[in-house]
Amino acid sequence: MRQENVMIDYTDGQILLTLYIQEYIYYVHIELEDLISDKFNVKIHKETGKTEICLQKMSPGVQWKCIGKYLDKHNKFIKISEQDIIYKRCTLESVSEVTHDTKLLGLTLPQGCRMCVPLGYHVHIKHNISGMEVVRSYTVVLPSLHTEQQDSRVLEGRLFYLMIKIYKDGTLTPWIDTLSIGDELDISNYDGNFIENRFHCCKQLILFAAGTGFTPMIRLIYQCLTDSTSDRQVKLIFFNKTEKDILWNDQLDSLSSQSDRFSVHYILSEPGNSWTGLKGRVNKEMMKMFLPKKTDMTETNSDKSSSSSSDILICACGPTQFTKAVQQYTEDLGYNDSFHAFLG
């Protein structure tokens, strides 16, 4: 169990605790005897996974006769795949430009709601456009790759960030582009299938990203580089059309210069005349440049009986064609069990 496995919704005296336990969800659903504060304290015991959720009474001196009345979802245990998609009215708190067509949105959750989003997971935004319900998925990111620019409310589960590219001819993003501070959006509970244990076990993390396919990589990079106990090597291969399309270019270059565990490689499909870096689109020969040779991995792991595939994790995200191409080349090069695709 981790902090992000506990979601809390408290409104009108009713509390719904949603606990994610491997492939299942367990609910605690109660109409409480009296009012409580929306400052929740969640404690996870690392060794046992025991979870404690401490609730603070609004009237500390008042003795409750009982905890309250159990409601319809209480004590239910269902598969995650069977859960309903639940939307919350989140509020736009901040908007900043990342590039000429991409924005970073800071969104606060409703009062009484706690949602810490797991690594590599996304949320859905829903809106009615011309009488049609439109839903799009966006990976939750951070406000920055730099530690000094983080917001403690993210860890508290009260705030999250989305990086969204605005398509002029898109269905949903032109509406998102019109939003002002204080406007509300319908945003779902988190969703995803990234297995964090694979991330923690690998020694080499190799990330192939195209355009806004960079978004799932943000938290992976940050988590690696802020873990002082890890010597994990991180390599980002970042595909874009032009230089002006590269997201957080300055931050990535800064991290690369400051850390000997992180490197970034830019590849442009429509470079300008002054571009001296790599050019083109993803292909097998290009991937060979960035993946360790199987012989190197065998030598490194010669004293282990297990397969070397557990030491490397390859992730890809971008347009579907790009992600599927990376997956195919990964399999062709013998890394079948070392790959994760972030698909929309």
C-alpha cells in the first residue's frame, strides 16, 4: 500500500474511502455521526501495509454515540476493472505557457477530496461540446522538474497538474484554451496500469517520447533523480517536429548538466538549418543507438541466474503509430519483457 492507494471524498457529512489493493478496490462508505475537518491524515505502515486514516472532529469535545450510518458502497470489494468512472468538479488555479501551443494547468480538487495520483497514471476530462459528451485523457505531471518549484499540496492530494497541447481544430482543447482562473472542469478519478514495482527494480530507465508523449516521463524522471538512494541511469530520447516544440527544453538541459545519471537526446523531424542534432523519425537502427547491447547486459548480469530484462525498463509514449513502432522495434531487438507503453 502507498499513499496514492487511498482516495477520500467527504461531502455533506458523508465520507467515501476508496482503497486500491492490487487489482481490487475496497470501499468504506459512511454517513458520519457528526461533522469532521477536511484535513485527513493517512498513515501507511511500510512493513505490513496496514492503513490508518485519522479523521478530526469539528467539535472535539462532543462524544459520538457511534461512527454513523453505513451507506450503499460500504464494505464492498470489487475489481478495479468493474468500477464506475467518477468525475469531480475541479477548479483551475493556474495556467502557464510551456511552448507556443502547450499549456500547464494547475487544478485544485473539491474541498473534502484527497487524491494522490500514482506514478504514470492519467485522468479524464469530460465536457459537453455542441450537445455531445467529449472525453479526453491526460497524464498527471508536476509543476516543474526542479525540486524547489514543487507544491506541497500535490503530495497532500489537493492539487495536480496537467500539460495539454492545444489543437486549433481539436474537439476539446479549444474549449480548454478559453478557460480562466476559477473556472471548473469535470475530471475523473485516476486511471492507468503502470506497475511501479517494475520502475523501482530497474537499473536503467530508457524513455522514448514524441511531443506531449513526454508527459508520463516527467514524474518518472523526477522520481529517479530525487531518489538519493538510487544509482538508476535515466535516458530520454525526445522526438519533436521543430526546436520550438520541445517541452521544458531548458529544464531538461539543466538536469542533464547537473546529473551524471540523466541524459537527454533530441531528434527533430522538421529541423531548421541551424540544427546540428539528430534528425528523422524513430526506426530500429536509431533505437539500437540508445539501447544497451544484449552482450553488455549479459556480462553485467553474469553472476545472476535471473534474466537481465529485469534490470532495464523501456517506456514509450506519443502518437499511437509512434508508440506501436517503438514497441515493435523493442520486441525485434529482444526486449519483449522490458517494455511499457503509455497509451491514450
